Amino acid sequence: MLDSTVNAPLAQVPVIEYGSITISLASTGLQKQSLVSNEGEVGMGASRRIRLDFNFRFQISNSKLFTSPQLRKGLYGDVFLAQARNIRESESESLVVVKSLLNKDEQLFFEFKHEMDMFSRLEHPNITKLLGVCREAEPNFMITEYCDWGDLKQFLLATRNDNGKRIARAPPLTIPQKLNLCRQVSLGMEHLASNRFIHKDLASRNVLLTNRLDVKISLLSLCRDVYAQEYYPHFQCLIPLRWMPPEAVLDDEFSTKSDVWSFGVFMWEVFHLGELPHKSKTNEELLKCIKVDDISLDICDQCLPGIAELIRKCTQLNAKDRPQFNEISIALGELNTENNV
């Protein structure tokens, strides 16, 4: 039976700002459904059915999920937290993210499927683990692991001296800690690239953080209402303009090397504590600069010279001149050693 009371651990999760609405899975029409683990089809209207080729090792009963406060509205539908019982062998209860597919747009359906496909095939300590999928009834749900300190963007902002009262103050990060965050993400992206996946939206908002400063690459920007200013409407799509290389913006060309560019901007975010890239420019001004190849990140004097150089390499205009993720991981490892980590 689904628990209708708010569980204390959920209310204590830092960083994430909860909405005022409490949702239980019973209210979604899934009261008699299971979160399934084998192959099946997902309906797309009366005339179209598309197969999702997932083969999970377990089934998740909805009775194992309880107390799901809404995080926020997402691009596809609601995104909320839930406590899951016995979903992982090492834990009796786990905090998970549940994403729903409410939007009927076909393109959004395929994006939702792509995210499920990507995370179902990847197994790495620095990549969010997909725990289950429910696709027997609408709305469809995807269940992924969650990290107790929320997204890295919020944490970086909390470490700033000038964060005001928006976020509870967090202790400042040391240089070795910043390097370690960057290296963990580079290792996760190296694994993702080796499996021939492209992320397309790598940024600190899409990296989850634990209280041990372990990080996991995710795609929480499905909740684009919170980070609306970080997306720009371009040819009827919302794109993370400030994290994208020219070939992706102008020619819709995405590759591992476009992810490398985004990783360069991600490193810039870490060492500038969550500041918005190209903050002095409007989106329209930045787009004009991209069109004439006049785009570069202003790097603060406090940034390590080695990191500044690596950022410049990752954001080379010619994609062929950008390093591979394995090279980036090696470079960050060497910087770790130099800084006595």
C-alpha cells in the first residue's frame, strides 16, 4: 500500500527546492500496474505502437514506491522524488527520481526513449543508473537513482560568497576537490563516448552530487523550468546555447567532440562556481558571435593555469583539434597529482 505521509528523509534532502504539491503514484492511475523490467511496447495514440527494447533483470512493484513530492514540471511531464523499497540490493530503502512522460509530442517521446536507452546500457560509477521503467500504462515512468545533495549547479552556487539568501551556504571547495569533480565527470563521459553515446547537454545542472562529493552524470534538465535562462529557443527547439559548439548550433552536428566542448564549459562552471557562461552577453548577442567564430570564455585569474589551458583545448573551434575524453582524464589526473591529491 502506498504511504500517503511525507517521509522525513525526503524533506531533509538539501539543495532541491520542492514544490508545494505532494503526489503519490496512486494518483497517476498506476495503482494496479507494475514498473516492469522486460521487453514491451509503448502506445503512441490509437494507430502507432513503438517497441522499447529494454531487458531489465528485475521488476519493480509500485508497492515499493511511496511518498513522492513533486520536484517541478519537466519538458516531458512531472518529475518527482520517491522512496523505493528494496530496489537495490545494498539498501532497504532508496531515494529515486521518477520522471513521467505526459507530453504526446512524438519528438519528445523519442528523446525520452533515447534517455532510457542510453542509461539502460551504461554501467559506471559516474553515470546515473537507470533502475526501472513502467510502460504498461500511460503515463510512462522512468526511475533513476538520485544523489542526496542534488544537482552540482545548485551546490556550486551555494559555495559562493555572493549567493545571497537564495540557497543555504555551503563550505567553499578546495582546488583538489574541484579537480576531482572534473575528473569524475571526464571518466563518466569517457565511458559514455566509448559506448558510442552522445550526451548533448552536459552541464553542471546535469551532474548529481552526493555528500561524499561523488558525482554522476544525469539528464535532469528535463526540468527546464528551473534553468529556463540556460535554454534558448532555436529553430523550434530549446537548446543549451551557452554550452554548445558552433557546429552543433549552426549545423545541428553533434558528436563526442561536441560533448568535449560542453565539458570545457562544465570545467569553467566548476572553477567559476556555477556562474552563467558568457554572462555579459544576451542569447541573441552570443548567437551572433557564434556565427562569426568570435566565441571564447573569459577565464578568471583564480583558475589554475592547467585548467585554463584544458578549457581552451576543449573549446577549439575546429572539432578535430579538441582532445578525446581519455586524454582529458589523463590530463586531469596529472593535475590532481601536481596538487597533492
